[in-house]
Amino acid sequence: MKVKGLFLFLSAIALTSCNSNDDGVSAGIEIPGITITNDIDCCTAEQALQAYKFLETVKIIPTLTTEVDRKYNVYAYTRTGKFHIGYNEVFFVATKKSSNNYIKDFSITGLTPLMLMTKMKMEHSTPVSGSAEVFNDNFPAIKRAWVSFIMSSSESGSWTLSYHVDVLGGKGDVNKAGLTVDALPDGQAWLKSFKVGDDTYFLSLANASDWKTGSNVIRAYISKKSTPITTPYALAEESFTVDIDPRMPDMGNHTSPDNRPLTPQADGSYQGTINLTMTGLWRIHLTIRDAQGHVVAGGDNQSSGYSSLFWDVTI
Amino acid sequence: MLGTLLLSTIFLTDTTAMAPHHLDEVVVVSYKQGGKRSAKGQTASIDEHLSELSHVELVRRGSYAWEPMVNNMQTERLSTTIDGMKIFYACTDKMDPVTSYVESGNLQSISLNAGLNGNPQATGNIGGSLDLRLRKVGFAGAPFHLNTSVGYEANGQLQVYGADATHSSRHFYIGGGAFYRHADNYKSGGGDRLPFSQFQKVNAFVNTGLKLTDNDVMETTLIVDRASDVGYPALNMDVAKAEAFITSLSYKHLFVSPLFNSWETKVYYNHIVHEMDDTHRPDVEIHMDMPGRSWTAGAYSLLTGSVGRHETSLNVDGYYNRLFADMTMYPGGAAPMYMVTWPDVGTLNMGVSFSDRIILSSLSVLHLSAKVSWQQQRLNNEEGHQALSVFFPGMRRQYHQTTGRMAASYQLSLSDLRLSVGAGWGSRAPTVTESYGYYLNNTFDQYDYIGNPRLKNESAVEVNAAINWQPDKTFSIGIDGNAFLFTNYIIGQFETRLSPMTVGAEGVKVYGNISHAIIANASLTIGWKPIDGINWNTTLAYSLGHDEHDDPLPLIAPFSYTSRLTYSTGRLRLLAEVKGHVRHTAYGVKYGEKETPGWVVCNLSTSYTLQHVTLRTGIENILDRFYTTYADWNGIPQKGRNIYLNISFEL
């Protein structure tokens, strides 16, 4: 009964929705492309529905699609269907071709972004999560990874992304799929770097687009530049604390109270609290401290009186 | 306690020796005879009429929409009603006290109840309550009456045009009219023009009455008021438009019973749209849009009766008000910045009030009144709630308060001596600005103010006394005084941890309760009629206000004096007036107030009535003194010499 009810619900979605996830699925099927069976590799009806609903909120990146063993399809998505400078979440899903249902257990590893700078004949990578992880237990079939691009695509340089996929023992690859990385609009600067000795670190602000007026969680990742630079930049093993001082440059550097620094979390991210008293451009001045509490970057109080290391966020 | 307070405030009084309740006054706005009135007659603005009241001072932010203060307390400690209807201003910067949404032509009179003994619909009236009484011709008026007036003032080229007409019969009446005012920038003493002191206003009203039976009456009122292009020289912004729509329907039953007199039930609705404007200002750092909205719907039901020596009234009232204001700032080239400054606060308020006037003997009267109100406030705007939650983590969406007041006064009238004493207690809920206002810049002290949803109610004990001695018909002397002893007085307090939002602001203040404060007022009035037709009247007034550290509160009047010499025959009336303030030494330096020098001005006015026509002319500030009073926001100068002329025609 429950499943039947869900079918009806799914049918209703099929009739009222239209999105890019339906690509390649023949019309006229009551459920939008998915057959729920008792296949233990695949999602239950509830899980499939949740995953389906989530995938409606994101957009597919066709160049990152691949097929494994002619039995499985693997799709990749981002929030907007595009990439931009700084932190981008990438969502992966694998489906069984026979039923189009989502496969519960698969792995995405070896994410390797690469920038080829044609004029300089140089290649380098960028901060990236090494693998994709389940991020919501309600729909384990969707895995999340992230890439934080340090520059945009241009005439002088282009980005590619590669990864390995393992679906129920079958292996596949996406090899150097071309990507376009856009610049961020004015008033948004979500990726910054700092140096400690000879090491370069990248600060990727992860959730600025979710912020609203009021109290917000601020989440970021700190990655370390690799040697050689073509190796993906993994999360820094060193532990830091990031003090934040949000200011509104257009309002006489107005600030907000009770902001809390970003500190390392179990999942490898850094989290703190940022309070925003209104919409507009916020310049978040940063002071980086090492595990011993010594300032290692930022906090240098330039002529303005504020750290020269900052993120810009316009909400 | 009472005795010492009486002694400490004994040297004070009122100018209305003739009024039945010594602290309560009425200023007559309309053409009807009797009572106090402005020398300019009906072309006077509401603000000029208000200034005739002896416990009233007016805060001026420009030449329009002055904010009345009663007993040295501003809007938040007063109740202002229009015929018992609640109405709330819509500007976060107090550019539009509700008295600005009516016109002289709408009103019969303005009645003031000083202190806690408010009119039945008043709530939160610690300092006093003003009721703007609408003009209704009633069923016993002339079948047709027409009144027109035209006024001109040389300083600022103020033009006033007004006309209203009424029809009255035994079963039906209707009255209606329209008013228009226009003023350019005025010149201060010495001849300098004050930029952004212009304004323009139109107002129209209609009211009707229908007698259903001999004892049942239905009445309607409608007022539409629109001010536009109003300059506020004391502020950083002007007003593009301020619009009010005020309407009511009432039903009144008169009893032919020994117990009850009348029972009136009224439902009403009003809304205000207010839009500030900085587009005409030079040197605007960031252009801003700051609109505000206020909606109020309510009802009251008032039953009056008399039993033996008691004249009693029982009133039940309720209203729902919503206040919303926001601000969008446009920095050149960058993204607009937006904030909600009044988070769409819905206030549901219900109250019950009772009053009893007991005629103890032919010489003495005891008056008792009490009211209990309950209100609930809800923040309907999520963004505004989230923003305030940054400062008050865990704050709720909904709050409620219970407030009350009670007052008693006793009057004794002997042949040449009249005496009254009174006492009361009352509380008020914090206003929306005080509870939920968000980064409201106050140009008075250059601080940004943030509301505090956790404020306690403010309460006060009031004591008052008055004595008037009139040994013969030619001379009278009176002293009156009152003192308000506050607990949990609400005022902005420094919050150095916070950073101001407004460019150029000194810092941030958050509203808070201070444990106690005192405001006391005293006045002395002398009247002398040496010969018939000549009347000399002098009033001296003194006030003080201290916070819990004995530091002066802001906007407390310095010692002031007014002396008037009137000559009147049947048709002609001449008035010479000298008034002034001494140097304001006890100014609230802690609250950002600046010292104001003393000043004195002389005015002359005359009126002459010939049949249907009344001519009024006068000259204000004859010596063209440059001056500013303690109540002139940011020290903007008052008008320099001004000659006015107005003519009214009645049929």
C-alpha cells in the first residue's frame, strides 16, 4: 500500500515536473524513469524518492557522465549546472541501467582537477576533496565531493576533471573531461590563499550562498598546495583557527557582534558562526592562527586597520 | 512621602483657571466660541493649536509635523487618539507624530488629560493623553453652514486655503471639507533662509450622522490626509509623502433611564504610508529608501451612567496594529544593502477602563479612574526576527505584556480658593521602536538605536497638586505641580561592544531599563484684569528630569515664561505677547543634548470680526531674533520675523 501510494506520488511528480534529470528517459512511463524492485543493490522506494527529490534541486554536468560495464550509468551534478571560482559541490549518483534505480553503494575516488595553461605550458591542480562521501543518510545513493577552483577558464587556460568510479565491482573512469569555470560576480571572493614559510594554503569558503541576514554557520576548508603542483591539493594536515572580522566596507566598516572563529571539525571542514546584520557586501577579514595560537597569516592590519586577507560575500 | 513631594513641587500651575479639572485642558480648534484658541484662528496648524496648551511643548524637526510633549514626555509616554481611535505613526524617525495626519478643519477641539488620568481609550499615558475631537455639526445645527478661510504668512510664503460645509436636520447631518497648505523654506532671525523647511499638505474629510430613533444615532467619519515634499532641516532626510486614511463607524444609544446615560460603540480602521526621501539632499553618502507602514483596526464600547453622586463610565477597547519599516541602501556600484527596521510587529491590545466622578459635596469632587490592558506582540517578519536574534539570541517571535493605571484626584472649591491634589500609578509597555527597532539612527545624539525585546514595563507614580486663589474678579494667582517617579525608565544605553551602521554615527545604544528616574513640573500663573476688556496673564514654568545617577534627562524644558496682554471689545481683539526661555543649563549632556542659550521673542496679533468675516493679522518675532529652543531638534533655528494675515468667512 505504502509503495503504491508512493507510486502515485511519483506519478504526480512525473506529470508536474520537468528537469534535466529526465534526459534520455523515454516519455510515457508512469514513474519518471525508475522501476522499484526488490533489488538489494538499489534504493528502497523511500530512499529513491528522497534522492529523486534532491536531484531535482541540482543540475547535471553532461561531460562528467560515464558508463560502467554497460550496466551502470554514473551522473554528476552541481547546484547550478556550472562551475565557478572557489568551492563547488559535485554530487554523484550511479544507476542500474535495467531499472534506472539508484545504486546504494558505489565509490568515487581520485578526483583530479587540472588546469592546463597553454601559453605558459604549465599544468597545476587545485583544492579538491579526494573522494565523494554520503552527505545525507536519508538518501545514501547520492555522494558529495567538492572542487575549489583557484582560477577561471580563459583563453590562456582550461580546466579538466578526472575521477575513478567503482560500482558493484565494475570500474570506470572519467578522464580529463573539459569544464568551464566562471568567475564569481563582483562582491564575491570565496577563495583566498596564505603562506606559512614555503607552504601555500588555500581557504575555500563553502557555504556563502546559503547565508541570510541573521546568525549563520560559516564553513570552510583549508587545503595545502601539493608538490608536484599537478597533484590534487588535499586538505591540510596542520590544524588552524580562523578568526573572522566581518565588515561592511560601504557602511564605514560596520561590523556585527558575537562572531565565532572557524575551528577544525571531525569531517575535515572548519566551522564557526558569522552574524550578518543586513544584506549587502560583507568583507570577512581573516586572521589565521596555528595550533599553538600564533598568528601565521592575515591579521596584519593594513592601512584600513583590517586584515588584508579576506573573503568577500554579498548576500 | 506625599507631603514632602507636595512641598517640593508646590511652586507651580495651570493657565486654565476656568477648567473644571485643573490639569485637563481643551484647546478649541473650530469656529465655535469659548475656550483657548490660537490667535491665528482656524488657519493655525494643529501644532500651533497644541502649543496653546500649558503642559505641552513641541519638538520641531522642521516646520511641519511637530511632536507634542506633555509634562516633558514624548510620544512613547503619551497616548494620542482621534475621537478615541488608536492610530500609530509609521516613521521610524518620528517624522510623523499622529497629530500630523489631521487638519484644523477636521477638529472641534484637542483635549489634554495630563498625567495618568487619561481618557478611557488611552493606554500607556504616563505623561498624559491627547484626544483629537472631530468636528461634527450634530442634529441641532443650522441647516446649512459654510466656512472658508484663506491665510498667508510672509515668512516662508505659507499659504492656507480651507473650506468646509455642513448640513444638519433632525435626522441627518453631513459635514465635509478640504484643506490645503503650502510653504516654502522659511527665514530664521537675521534673514537666512533655512533649506529643507518646506512642506505641502492636502486634507479632506466627510462625516455623517443618522438618527435611527430618538435615542439611537449612527455616525461615520472619513479623513484622508496627504503631506508631500516635506523638508526636515533637522534630519538627514525629507519626506516624499505621508498619507493617512482614517475611518470609523459608530453607534450610540442614549438611555432614558435613571442609571445609564449613553452607550457608544465604535469600530475603526486607519492606515498610514510614509516614505522618506533623500534625493534632494546634497552630499548624500549613500542613497536610502526608508518606507514605513502602519495599519490599525480597533473598536471600543463606552457606557456612561450616573447613580446618585456618581458619574461613572465603563469602557472596553481593543485594537490590532501592524508596524513595518525597512531600509534599502544603495552604495554606488555595489549591491544594495537591506534591513528590516520594524519587523512587521503585530500588536493585539485589549483593555478595560473605569472612571467615577463622585460629587462629595457642593464644594468637593473626587475623581477616580483605572484601566487594565493586555497586549500581545508578534514579529511577523522572519528576516527582521533573524536579524534581531543576532543581538538577542534565543529571542521569541511573540511577547505579551500587561499594563495598568489608576489615578485619584480630589478637588475642593471654596469661594476664593480652589485646591486639588491627585495621585496615581501607571505602567506602559515598551514601544515597537524600544523593543524591536533595528539600527534606527537618532540624529539627536548621533547614535544608532537597537530595540530590546527583553525590556520590562516602565511604571511611574504620579503626584500632583494645584492651588488657585482668586480674591476678587480682577486678580487670580495659581500654582500647580506634578512629579512622576519612574521605575524601570526606558532609555537608550551605551553599548560599546556594537559597531554603528550609519556612516558618521557615534556608536550604538540599546534600549534598557534604568532603575529609576524623576520628572517634575511646576508652574505659576497670575491673571489680572485692571479694567474691563484688558487682561494680563503671566505664566512661569519650571521642570526637572533626572536619571538614576541624578544626571539630567534630555528634552526637559528650561525655566520658561510667557506674558500676555489682551485687549478685547466685542469685535476687536489685540494681543501682545512676550515669551522666552532662560539658558538651558540642566541639559542632558550624557544623552547627547547640547546647551541652548536663552531667548525672548515678542509677538503681536489682532483680530476683527465684521458680520460674516473675521480678519486676523499679526507679527511674530517682531525683533527678528535668531533663536533656537531646547526642543528644536539639532538646534534648527525658529522662524524669524513673520507677518501673517488671514481671512475667514462664515455663512
